[in-house]
Amino acid sequence: MTALAMTDDQLVAALRSGDERAFTHLVSRHHGAMLRVARNYVACPSVAEEVVQETWLGVVKGIQSFRGGSSLKTWIFRILVNRATTRGKREKRIVPFSSLQPAGEDHSEGFTSDRFLADGHWATPPRPFEAPADRMALLEFRARMREALVHLPERQQIVVTLRDVEGLSSDEVCDLLHVSPENQRVLLHRGRTRLRQALESYEDGELLLTRRHPSALQQRCIQKRSSR
């Protein structure tokens, strides 16, 4: 069986037996995501790379004691967040997530109690982003998304990155960051709201630019209409 087809339990067993192909598969699957998360905690990409390498060493050393109380991915990311937090403190860049100064976070920003039901679920779920279908426009859209994400307040950036970029569940993020489900939902909603506003501002600006400076195709269409 290939590593790609293995379940978590099978991957853990393979790692414990020293299967290098399983480890290589795990690195290829998660390394990029781990770098993105680590980058939220430390000052530069090179330090983020060091944190990720330290995390993989921790995985190798600790796999025998993995008990399966969470998914393998969550366990790996917990090691990552712990090491990134320690490194960030040493660089005096960050403090524990729960103590982060919410600079730039307006507690009423985009959030009212009626957005959630009594059980904590969305009353009216936010509308998904409508990414453009054209490949070049999609690449530009993604670049603008990454740029907007970087400018979020730090707590919002971490939660949005873990939920919407890396695909972790609400429970996994709460477990990793030691926050309550309600706090996680609020931070996620505020971050998504800021991203939406940033993207809508960009789209409005692009529409205005197009009207002022139409493309060659648009100009030809205008000329045809005027010649009729």
C-alpha cells in the first residue's frame, strides 16, 4: 500500500517502524502548510523554516508516544504551534495567543450577537467568496487574498489561516490555540469580514480602472456599437 492511501493509524504504524516513504509523504503533505502557520509566529521565513525542521524532529522523536487522542495532523500542528510560540517569545515577537493585544480589533467590528444561534452556529452563514473563473484573474485574486490575510490583526490571521487555508476544524483550532469555541468563531468571523472588505475594495477599484482604461477587446466592442 502506498503512503498516500494509508489511514492515520497505518501512517503512525509505518512511522514507528521507520518507514522513510511514509515520513517523506507526511513531509510533502504538510510542510508547506506548517511553514505558513509558523510564519505567523516568528519574524522571518528562515526562522519559520527552522521551527518546522525542529517540529519534524519532534515528530520523529515523539511518534512512539502518540496515543491517537487527536488526528495525526492536529498532533503535528500542536508540536509546531508550541515550538513556534517558544521561538517567538525568545525573539520577543509574540506572547501567548490568549494574551495577544487585540490591536486593530474593534469588539463590535462586523459582529453582533444575532449572527449566532443559541447553540453557537451561524444564524445566517456568510456568503462564500466568489473567486473568478479566469486563470489569470484567479491568480491575481489569490495574491490579493494572501496580501489581505497578512494585514489582519495577529489573532484573526492565525485563526483564519488554520481554518480557511489549512482546513482544520473548529475543534482542532480551539484545541491548538486553547481558546473557547465562541472566541474562535468571533475571531474567524472578524477575520473573514476584514478579508471580504479588502477584496471588495480591490474589486471595486478594478472595476473603476476598467471603466477608465478599457482593454483592447472592450475598446473594439465599443467601436462596433458606435459604428452601427
